[in-house]
Amino acid sequence: MLFLIRAAALLEGLSLTLVQGFLPLYVRKTLGESHFLIVGAVVAVPALGTFIASNFWGGLSDVTGRLKPFILVGLLGYVLALAGYPAFRSALALLAWAALASLLYGTLAPSLKTYVTLARPDRREHALAYLLMSQSVGWFLGSIGGSRLLDREIGSGFHAALRAAAALLAALTIVAAVALRDFRRPPAVRQSRGWLQGVVQDLVSLYENPRLLQVCVMIFFLVAGNYITWGFFSVFFVEHLHASVHTLGLALGVSSLLGIALMPAVGPLVRRFGGHRVLAVGSTFYIVMYLGMAVTRSPIAAATLFAMPLYGMVNVSASTLAAQYSTTAQRGGGLGVLNGTYALATIVGPLIGGILADRSGLGAIPWFSLGFAVVASAMAWRSVAARDAAPAQARRAQ
């Protein structure tokens, strides 16, 4: 059954490449949107739906003790999103459709992570790493295939890519509905009888968890900084650095390929050194990435920096910590809260990037990403220092 879960992660990665990697360029070039704030909203608005979906569906998963229905809801959301985008000829109408679809597909990522951590409780880090490796394969296929289609003609090529991805997702949804085994667990304890009140109680208890909240705040700064640049990466690469769509596809593809190659080592790294340390190291390397992107005007140099395989280090570390800090009964909600943090950062980052690009030009974007990465790295290393100091204090107390 993990094969179906990894297939879902692969197609989610492919879909996200189209939606986040190429959709802003499509809105800019084909739909003729002149305001960078609207272009950034193409990534930010669905993230708002994902934030709501991650929290609501994750909490409902905890209350019901089920996972399969929420995986199917997420897959169906992606089918509707991708199949519907070609029908719209204005950016605002497309944004409205994206917002509605994201209320469904926003539950897929945390549900898949919850499934694999419950299926392999003794090797959570490895299970998450292989899940994200499958997603990276999807990023790679979407990058190469999407760039080939868009290189001919952005509008028709993008439509073809969307329809092909929607068809694959629809087929997987049908197969999963028939063959995927539901992973049941004891429902989270509720003080009230209503399921909605149970969802609220579950989420409140998770947000009051100080260790989980600390991870989420750090991830917010790091991911918001990433999306200040990532929300405009295709436009930044093509308009600011004057690269071709083919080169853009290669940059995205190489980044995904390196992520795939590194991913099998991420689980053992997290298990050996701990999620806190790997998270701190990954956030520090993001400082190097954005400093380099801020000062270079070479597409090759920018592509090389962008290809640094840091996503897996950060994502597996953060997901492992969130899984550790939430009980088995609250695993769906805990990872949903983390995924909601990613989504909230995905709202803030592109909107900041859009305002910056409209006022100061695309060249200002990496500098602000750098500032956010510095804040996140400082928080991560402070957490490492506090964690290392705790055993020493305990020994002195004895």
C-alpha cells in the first residue's frame, strides 16, 4: 500500500511544479497580468486554502481516526484544480478557482506524511525521506516535461501539461479508492460529543504544545523567505536574468534530481544527529543560497545555487520533530498544523515578493529572502543550544 502513497506523493510533486513553478509565468505571459502582486497571489491565494484545509482536515482525521478519506479528498482536489485552470482567461477568475480547489487538495500532503509515519513508527525519518523522494521525482518529471511543453508555446503547452497531470491524478484516485487500505487509529479524546467541537479541541491542544509551536515559528520564517523568491522564481529567472524557458526547466529539473539523490541519506542523518541539528544546518545553507542569488546576474550561477538539495533536509527534519511532538492519536493534526504553517508562509512570502517587485524590481527579492533565512537560522541554532544544554543541567542537578 505504500506504493500508492508514494505514487500520490509523486503526482503531488508534479502538480506543484506546474502550479508553483510554471503557473506564475503563464499568468504573466499568457494572461498578460502586469502587476507582480497578482502574480504572487497565484501562489499565495491557494496557500490560504491549504492553511485552512491542513488544519481542518487534519483535526477531523484525528477525531475520526481515519486517513483514507482525506487522501482521496486531497487527490480529488488536485484533479479539479488542474482540470479547471485551462478554462479561465483572467487571473482573478483563476485565483478564485485555485482558492476553492486548495480547500480540498490542502489535506493531501499532511495525510500522506501521517500515513507513512504510522505505517513505519520505528523508522519515521526513513519513511518521510522516501515519501519526499517520491515527491521530488514528481518535481523532476514536472520540471522537464513542463518546460518542454512550455518552450514551444506557453499557453497551449501549459494546458497540455495540466490535462495530462489531471488525467494521471484521476486514475490514481480511482485506484486508491478501491485498493488503498485505510490506516485506522484510536480517535483523539474529545470532551464534547460534536465532531466540530472535537476538531477545535484537537487543534487547540496542538497549538498549545510549546515544542511543536517553536518548530512551526522557525519553519514559518524559513519558508516565507523561500517563497519570497520561489513565488517569482520562473519570472525572476526569465525576466531578470534573461534565461530561456528551457534553461528554467533544466534548473528546476537538476534541483529535483539532486534532491532525489540526497533523500535516501536524509533519514539516517536525522536519526543520527537529530532533527534540530539537521534543521539548523539546512537553514544555514539557505543563507548561502540567497546571498549568492542576490549578488549574481548569471542564470547558470543562480541555477547552481537554486539546485542545492536543501528542501529534503528541512522538510524531513521538521516533519520528524512534529511527529515526535504529537501523540499517535494526534499525528494527523500535528502534521496538519506543520503543513498549515508551510501554507501560511506560502501566503506571506509571495505577497511580500510581489510588493517588493512592484516597488523595487525583481532584483530586491533575494535580499529579503536572505533576511528571513538569517532569522530562521538563528532560531534553529538557539533551539540546538537549548537542547544540548538540557542534559548538562540535569547532570548538574544530580
